[in-house]
Amino acid sequence: MKTGLWVQDRSGHEYLITKDSLGYPHLIPFDRKTEFFQGAPAPLDLSVEEGKKIYQEITGKPYPFGHATTRQVLWDLIEAATKLLP
């Protein structure tokens, strides 16, 4: 089973955050999600800098550290997102 977290930044860009085989964040443009779930051979990752920018925009705090696990990153994003729920 593959799972992930969908996020949208302030400019309307959408991303899917999943984990790679080592447990680190794997960030792809949401419009390419079908390619990801079909097991596309080409890498779909965004840059680490783009991921850190999105993390900082959503959480309002700096990225924890360079080797943060997906579990930590997703938990921080979920905590920030719950504050935005009605």
C-alpha cells in the first residue's frame, strides 16, 4: 500500500508527500501522482529546497534538520494543518 499527504501552497501548487524506501520525504507534484502510483521509472522528486520551503510555509517554522524522517515531517505538517480546519 502507498500512502501520502496532499498539500497545497498559497500559490495553489499541489504536492504529494510520501516516503522513500529509506523513510525520508519524497515530494512530487500532485499533477504527476498517477505516474508515481503506476511506478514511473523516472524520478519525480522536487528539490530538497522546494520541500523545505513548503514545510516552512505550512508550519511557520524552519525545517527540523537535513535528515528528518518522513514521520517527523508529516506529523509536523498534520499538526499545522489541523489548526486550519474549521
